[in-house]
Amino acid sequence: MKMHLFLLGLALAMVSAIVSAQTPIVIKFSHVAASDAPKGKAALRFKELVEQASRHRVQVDVYPNNQLYKESDELEALQLGAVQMLAPSLAKLAQFGVPDFEVFDLPYLFANREAVSRVTEGQIGKALLKKLESKSMVGLAYWDNGFKIMSANRALKMPADFIGRKMRIHSSRVLDAQMDALGAIPQILDANEVYFALQSGVVDGTESSPVNFYARKLYEVQSHVTVSNHGYQGSAVIVNKKFWDGLPFDLRNIIDAAMREATSYGNALAEQENEAALALIKKSRKVSVHTLSDKENAAWRHALLPVRKELESRIGKAVVMAVAREAEGRRPGAR
């Protein structure tokens, strides 16, 4: 009888081990973009690469367009372990105790995508991601979303045109200060609320990358766009630290490699699709598109220059100076 029970227990243990080996590790990857946006496509590419390279030991379930959580709730869900991976805007990370990430919102800090890459792909970018670990998050990559345009139902050519306008922003002290500097009234809204807020007149305008403006059909509820490129819009791909630390070493390597490839793909796609989206917006008969003249650009820069000085103490002067230096391609210590 004892031998029978022993053999039965051994058999059950073997079956349990086989079932366990066949059960994939599931990563719930939630983000706010549409599936056909660059971020959405990069997430799907990541899913494909991870599942293939791991021979389906890892399963990535992608939830785009706020399907699981609102933009304002997703980081808390990640920290609680209800979701394993996110790609929030960089400004959102500041709300969880890492104000350094607000540096990416500073106006006119980056001249072009190459300037951004020097920061995000260099030691400064890695050091910033490392700071997330104290907040139960691990940063894996930076995903570009492009440079921003401004939109409203009136022409926005000079800073005075913003006075009294209710402008939607992400939750960010920097963006709040930016709109204050322009004389606008900042309004914080989740991404999926913007269309209806513009349609109903709750807000008058917004800032966005061209691809997001087009993908969310904001051209239906806005009549004027200004190509200002005044600020950068990006995200960080982050994962729950407890989940990450519990993964086998080989799977972490597979995920890292897949993320690098998906990041390269998604960032190149963001640049291409932003150019294409802007061309489509210009072709639209519903929207008047204005590109800032040299005089107008100088006026915008002058109006927004105090924002950097105002927020330096909050973000950290050393961080702001280091990012600015790297963005401009200057060596440490150079003036």
C-alpha cells in the first residue's frame, strides 16, 4: 500500500512538472496607443520576437488603447503586479517619485531625433532608467513618439494667441508651466478623453505628435495646427520589478534582445509615420497648417525660455545641464 501511494505521488509530481514546463509565463503589456500607431506596432513586434525566441515559454498579451487601464491608473496597476509591462509617457514616471524624467518635457531641449538618441541611448538615459528600480519598476527602453505640434480652433502663431485658451496636457509640472508661460490655461486629461473634450469645447486645443493627432482623428475637431516642434514626446517601456527579478536569466536575455530590436523598429517607424501623418494633415481640407516663421519661432523660444529656469530646482539642475549638454553633443566640462 505504501509503495502504491509512493508511486502515485511520484506520478503526480511528474505530471505537475510537465504541466508547469508547458505553461507559458504571461506578460500583460498594456499601453494607451492604438494598435496601428508606432507604439502599438512596436509592442506587437516585441510580442512576436519574444514568443518566437522563447519557443513560446513566454506569452505576451498586448492590450492597446486603454483596454485594461486608463492612463492615470496604469502605473499603480504595474506596481501592484496586476499588469507586467507598460509604455507610459516619460512625464508619467515623474509622478512616482522620479522627477528627473520631467527633463524630457522641457521645451526646445532637443533639436532633432539625433539629439534625443544621444541622451536615451547613452549613459544618462541608462542612469535615469536605473532610478526606477527603487520604485518597483525596471526600465527596458525608450520609445520615440516624435516632436509636438500645437492645435486649436484658432491660429496659434505668436505666444499672444494662446492667452486664455484652455489647452490639454499630460499630467506634468513642466507642461503646466509651459502653458502658463504662453498665457494658456492647462487642462489635464487622459489621452482617450481628448477627442470628446475638444468636440464639446471643454478644452480649446492640445499639443500632440502628428501621428497621434491623425490617429485619434483630432483633425475632425480642430481647425488649426501649428508645426512648432517645441517639445519632444516619448515613452519608457517598463516592467514590474518583482516579476522581472523572478524570471529565469535566459528569458530576461531573450526579452532584452527582443526589446532592443522592437525599439529600433518602433523608433524608425515613429519618424516615418510622423512625417506621413503631417503630410496627410496638410492635405486635409478641414485643417489649416501653419509652420512657424523664424520671427515666430524666436518669439516662442523667448516666451518658453523661463520654463527651464523655473523647473531646474524641481528636476535637478545637474540633470538638466547633463541632458542639455548631451543633446547638443558637447563633452562633459565643455562650455
